[in-house]
Amino acid sequence: MRSWTFKVLTLSALSALALGHWTPRPNPSADYVNYTTVTGFFLQDEASTVPGTFDYFEHYVDTLNQRSGRNVDYKVLFMGRHGEGYHNVAESYYGTPAWNCYWSLVVPTVKEYFREGISGHTCDRRSTKSYIRKTFPTFEIEKGFSEQDLLFKPHFAEQPVDQDIRTKAVLDDVFGNDSNTWLSITSHSGETASLLRVLKHRVFSLSTGSVIPVLVKAETIKGTAPAGIRNASSFIS
């Protein structure tokens, strides 16, 4: 055990020498390094936060679901605008062990209504189901996903209100059938904006590869929905 410790310390010392410098590097006789915490970013920084009673976010969300009624469900949505999606980028970011043991095993589900706003531009026409399955063989594809893109129509532009209707439909589907509390949604800038509108969130633009987390409360209310709110079953493609 001593031999192993000695080797590690020797290696650390050699590494420090190889760097050729060490910062901070005060002169012991003339100056010193003073450390302070930059506050205002985390609740743990604030004097009003009591460590023994501090609710960490995961515990807080779990408690919300445990104490809510049968008609209320809380989920945390991490909504991301697509960026570089190749597996080697993820592997280089998380590291090979983490990629092999966890991230490569996460199976996304392809859902039609999480797509970008539909226009007559060919870039808004999705690929065929068979192409998606061949290109991303580990991905699940939701039931009812058509082979061809039935929503794309030349010379037709989907209006924001219509996009919000289908966004509401897919959210109803997710909250009604997915028991997970923590969910990730990867889409496009226009669809993310639609999601935020449906969730009654403030406008928040995302740059490529950015993510916005939102804690969502879904409450099932008896009666007729107010004007402007339509159920998933009322969406007509």
C-alpha cells in the first residue's frame, strides 16, 4: 500500500514539474491567495437556506407527486434544441465507460407530433419510417407512426395555433402514458417554442444544442376545456 501511494505522489510531483508552472503561486513573504464564494446563483449560498431542511430538487419533485391528488402529475421536462447528434460526439463528451454503460443504452422514442413546424419547404418533410428505423435501429417508434409523412403538404404552412394543438396532443399522450417523472425532449426551435407556449412558460429562445428544463404540473380537470384549449382527440391532421 505504501509503495502504491508513493508512486502516485511521485507521479503527481513529476506532472507538476512537467507543467512548468503552478497557479496561484504567491510569494510567501509578500502576498497570499484569498478565496471567496460568488453568491446569488445557488440556494445553498443564501443565509436563509437551512441545511437540515433544504429540499433538493429531485426530492422536492417526488414529494410533490406523493402529496398531489390522483388528478395531478408533476414531470420535469428537459427540452433541447437539436445539435450534433452523432454517437461519437456523445461518447467523447461523457467518456467511453459512461457511454458504454449508460448513455448508449438509453432508448429514445420517435414521436410524430414533436416535429418542427410544418411548412411547404422540403426540409420540413420527415423521412420515411423505414429510413428512420434503418438509420437509428435502437430507437423506438411510437405506434401508429406512418411510413410516409402524411402531415407534409406542398404549399401549406402550419399556423402557430395549429402547431400548438398538436403539441398539446403529444403532451397529453406523454403525460397520460409515460410514468417517468424525468423526461427529455429533443426537437427543433419552433417546436420547443410551441411547447413553451402550451405550458404557459415565458418565451425563451434556444440556440443550437441548448436545453431548457421546466417543472410541469399537469392537472386533469372535469368539464369542458376553455376556449383555446383542445384535447388530443380533437386534433385533425
